[in-house]
Amino acid sequence: MPSEKNHESPANMALEPPLCVDLDGSLVRTDTLAESLLGLVKADFWTLCKVPIWLLRGRAYCKSQIAAKYIPNPTDLPYNAELIADLRRDKAAGRTLVLVTAADIKIANAVADSMGIFDRVMASDGQTNLKSSRKADRLVAEFGAKGFDYVGDSRADVSVWAVARRSILAKASTRVQASAKREAVEFWRIYSDPNPIRLQVISKVLRLHQWLKNLLLFVPLITSLAVLHADKVAMAALGFFIFGLCASSVYVTNDLLDVNADRQHARKRLRPFASGTISPWVGFWLAPVLLAAGVWLAVATMSATFVLTLVIYIVTTFAYSIYLKRVVLVDVTLLAMLYTLRIIAGAFALQVEPSSWLLAFSLFLFLSLALIKRYSELLEAHESGVIWIAGRGYKSTDLRLLMSLGTAAGCVSVLVLALYLDSDQVKVLYSRPFILWLLCPLQLYWIARMWMQAERANLQDDPVVFAVKDRVTRGIGVVGALVIAAAAWPV
């Protein structure tokens, strides 16, 4: 294996001592135990209730029981490509490679069989958790002190590096390097981390750009003509932040549950959990912390009706993430409902009655946008020769049906808007209600344009996020706002 200090020749490689390689965080940029738990959520959810009982009998026993129920597909895991390239070259030169890991033996064997380069496998066996000092003792017993080289990634590996001939760090980490330095461990090689955790990565994990959807909480502020009331604006902004926290919790959960499907997608495979940039364990604590913060803030500051709406939103989104998004047409209907719930929450934040006209308009409009989202995903899959979308229930032959349903729902939303403009409620709120009829052609044009963008494969983002970024949509929004202002201006 090459290093900054030495380059071993292939002729001498066979004379080198065994190279022992850690699995989690080193060979693969994830944790296989966490991946197994995620698999269990979908494969056998209620088995998770047994995990605390298994832990009472020790970590090794717990790992063994989990692996007996679910083993991650080795071909789907995010591997350390640079490390593997070196391992394959060493193997070709005749060096002995050993996979040594605290993961259960069933998972370790599956990975080793898939790769086909390891001569031996050492792993936890249901009785011994092969980690830290136990791993060091085992390797010393097998190969002798300083009789092997070791590739690891965490502070738990420091005790192993201390007895290895050469210490190799699988990914750069200042904390691990500091721990190793305290034990007088000097690294022979440090592999660079291609995806260091930065603010941009954190933003992707939280999907902060998706918070744009929560701007819907401001819609009742506009329709009730309360935009000049600072207290109302403040309550809507607070509701926006609360929904953002809870939504990020759901997005983290969704990305964890979809990690295998995302790895099969051209763009989604780059998401932090799918690519291994961030460990699934981070998501396990981040999701509940975000959720708890959002709910606590809602209970402490908002009305009971707002809190109830938030709870319904949370339960629905988790049901969607865990199962319902795989049910054809139920998924898009739920998405439309979730958008509408944001508007209802905005009304309750302002303590005004949500308009039935507004809710009907929202339901049909966002049903059309949800169908656009599925249509775009399906069109991309169809052009790639894929029949089924991973993790969904749609086939590429459903394209025409989705377009028919989506364009129809969009036109119905325009019809609801027209009926609303002819209602007595509009005549009470606006001085010049006839001006509002200009909103109908604007809305009709926008719906038609969005579907045309989807048909031309120009819409790869979430439709709502695309709309916020789209200059034409922003222009239509400005014109619409001017129309509403002109209609509301006192005579």
C-alpha cells in the first residue's frame, strides 16, 4: 500500500505482514449495524421492540440477533473507493488481507464474499464484541505484536494501532488523530475524506431548501389582508420556523428509510446518508431532537388548534415516509393534504377561520403539483430504461395517466378560484373584486407551463422548490400580488 513516506514494490508485497482492515467507517463509509436497523424498520418493524432485551445479553448477542433478521445488501453499501483500489492492488501482488470488524460475522462474511479479496474474516460472533482492546488482543494472538498493519477510522481503533506495525487512517479526522497522538501512534498513511462535513452538508441533511414549502403558512396572512399587522406576521413567522423543525425531522427520517433506494438513483445517491458522508447514527438522534424542539415550541407559544394541526401533519408525514408513499395515488393525495395542512396551520397561527374556498383551491393545486413530481420521476426512469421506480408503486406505462390526472386537477383549481371570485366573501373583502379575475389566466398559464416543463424534463427538483427558484413563476407571483393589492386598495 502506498503512502506519503514509502512505496512498496509489488515484488516485496508478498513478504509484507497481513493487512487487517476495519469494516464500518473504513472499508465502507457507513455503519452496517445502523443499516441493519434501518432495514428492519421496513422488513420487520416490530422486531425492533426486542432490541433493548437483546442488549441486556450484551452487544455481541444483540448484533447477532439483528443480523439474523436483516443483512444489508453488500452491493448497495457506499465503499471507500480509494482504499479498495489499494487493497485490490495489494491482493494482486500476493499480500494477505484480513477483514477484522466489530460487525457481526454474518454481515462481515457477506461483505467479504461480495468483494472477493479477503483471505480471512474476523468479526463479532454473538459472544465476543470484537472492538477496541478485544480486537487488539485477537490480532496480537493471531499475528503477534507489530506483526500486522491495520486500517481503521475511529478512536476505538487507537488500541489496535498501538500494537500494529503500521497504522493507517481510513479517513481524515482531527479528533481521531489527536487521540492517536496521545497514545504515541503515528500514521503511516491517512486517506483523505472526499466528503468532509461542512455547513453545506448539514443544510442537505436538514433539507433547508425544502423549508420554502412552509411559506404556505403565510398564505392566510395574505388572503385575510393582515400583512400590515406586525403581531400577525410574527405569529406566521413563528409557525414557519416550527414547521421547519418538524419537517427537517421528517426529511432526516425519510432519507434514512430511503437510503437503499436513493443509492440506486442518479442524483439522490449523493445525499449525505446514501453516500456515507454522515453516519446513520447521526440521523437516529437528530430526527427526534428536531421533532421534540418543534413540538415543544408549538406547545409553548401557539394555540391548541395549531398544535393539533401540527400533530396531524407529523403523524401523516411519518406514515407517508414509512409506508404510504409506496401506495399508488395515495401518496400524491397525501402530499396534497400535507401542503393544505400548512395553510390550515397558518390560519390557526393567526387565529382566523380557514377559508373553505382556499382549502379546496389548495387541495387541487397541490394534487396537480404532486402528480408533476411523480411524473418527472417516472419520465426520468422511463428515459433510463427503468420500468419501476425504486421505492414507489408506479411503472413507466403510467405516464399518460398521471399527466391526465395532473392537468385536470390543475384546471379544477382554476375553476375553484373562479367560483371563489364570484362569491359574496370576495365582495366584502375587496374594493374592486372584478380586478381579481386577472388571477385566473395567470394561474391557468402557470399550471400549463409547469406541466410543459415536466414534459420537457426540465423539472428535476420538487415542483414547489422549482417554482420558488423559477424567474417566470416569481414574475407571475409579483403580478398576482399587484392584482390583489389593486383590488384591495380603498376606493
